[in-house]
Amino acid sequence: FNKSLLLDKNNPKAWSNLGNSYMNLEMHDLSFMCYDNALTINPDLEEALFSKGSSLFRHFGKIDEGLRLMLEATTKTNRYEIS
């Protein structure tokens, strides 16, 4: 994903996927930075909204904030794994 971002730093899906990679490595500060970059480029990117919300919910106990983002993601997609 870093290579993809070298070619196009305005690729919100690459930022979101890089954030997921960092989340899986439990590098949450970096994952949030990536999700925020993705959402700055595309505020409606459901993958970034859901992943950031899930991380807030699961890893930081920010249940209300995380749930709000996850629910917002469900309004922006038809993907069964999010909705």
C-alpha cells in the first residue's frame, strides 16, 4: 500500500487498507492517521469509517464514537460485510 501511495497519495482506498495493515499490527496511532487521510480524501469511504469505528470500539473502549462511525458506514454501502 505504501508503493501505491507513492504513485498516488490521494488514493483513499490505499490509505484505508494501509490503516487496516497497521491495525492488524496493533499500531493504532498509525492506523488512525491512515483512516483520517482516507476520510479527508473521501469522507464517505465506508471501509475507512467502519474500520476506524471498529478499532475505537474494540481497542479503545470508545463505544459511542466507534458505533457511530460503524453505523454511518452502513448507510453508505450495500456490502453485506458492512451493512
